[in-house]
Amino acid sequence: MRILVTNDDGAGAEGILVLAHAASVLGEVKVAAPDRERSACGHAMTLRDPLRVDPYPLEGFECITVNGYPVDCINVGLALLWPDGCDLVLSGINPGPNMGFDATYSGTVAGAMEGAINGIRSVAISMCPFAIGAPFHFETGRKWLEANWNWLLSLPNGQRTFYNVNLPAIEFEEVEGSLLTEMGRRVYEERVERREDPWGRPYFWQGGTLVAYNDVEGTDIMAVKDKFASVTPMSLDWTDKSALARAREVSAPSL
């Protein structure tokens, strides 16, 4: 199996090396990663600047860095590392959750999304600590992947499908199991905070207070809260088919 690995934290991040080693039991792994952290870049793509590529000494793996986003890394990696195509794209392991609406901002998820756009089975993987400053337990991620590769790669995979995996950042023996889930809701209240610099000039800091709806059955957020690994099938087709059907019942205005 030919495997391309990326992330949004850069080639020097701990999680990408753990993921590369975990994937090496499946076949040959090559890595294309950003040359710096690109967290929360979403599905951004570089179009108006040149992309620069450099080799990177990642222990045991052929690796390049790209001065762009995870999307750029996937496309450049396919062109340079796997010009004849590859069988699997993996993105991660991210040090932090990508559950609920956060998946739309995530560069980690975008790497898997771009793999799917290229017609390749793709998976994003993230570790979810329960408290600020808690360890990420990447070793749990490695053990879970090695124990679940056969199941994970046997899941249905349509032309527009990729998978988003979120693992509780706890000891592997404490993980209760694995659940197929829906995307939950994680929203931020009071997102933009006004501050002033030492000269009294205003600036704004974006973030806000996280509100996670962790009591909704069947969601990624509740699964991780209950110490399960969450596996969410996601689609490139964002069409709300229910709304589309209802909208077609409304007569369009005449011109």
C-alpha cells in the first residue's frame, strides 16, 4: 500500500512521526507537511504565490516540507512523492480535537478532504485532551490505529467520503471502544475580544468561550466525552438535500 501523510502542525510535530510509524505496518509511507504550523487554516489553497519544496530529515521516512497549507502538501506530495498515485492519505495526528464545527476550520481535516477530492481513501486523526495542559497521549493514537486499521479501512468509502477520527487523550487501556458518530456542535460565544496595545490602539483577539453540546447521543463530542474513539464519515457534498427538496416545493418568482 502507498501512503501519503500530512498534518497542519509542520514536519517537526510529534504527531506526524507517530502517525507515519503507525501507518508503516500497512505499506510504504511518504510525508509531505507544511514548513510551519498552519492550524485553523481550513481548506485553504495557495494560488498566487510559488510553492517551495525542501527535503526534511524525518526519522525513517522520505519527507518534504511545503511552504503552504495541508491542501498544498497533498497536491505537491502526490505530484512529487507518488506521481503514479497512492492508496491512502492520512492527516494528523493533531494535538487537539477536531470535533463538531471545528472540523470546518481544521487544516488536519482539510488534508483528508483534499485526499478525498483526489479520489483517495482518506482519514484525519486527532487527540482530544480533557483539560488544558493535559498530555496528548500520541502513543494511544498509535496503538488504536494499529489495532483498528483493518476495521477502519474496511468502512464504506464513496467517491465523496472521508473519515474524521477523534480519540480521547487518555491511556490506551482506558479507551472504552470505538463508535461511528455524527458531527456534533462546538461553538464559541463572545468570539471577538477588543483589547488595546501599550499605546492605546485597539486590536482584536478571536477565540471566545467554547460551548460543546456533549449530551447529544450519537455525536463525536459525546463519544469522546464517554472515552470512546469517534469515527465520523464526512462528505464532500455539502448539499442539504432535505432543504433542497423543500425548496423545490416553493414556486420561484417569475421574471
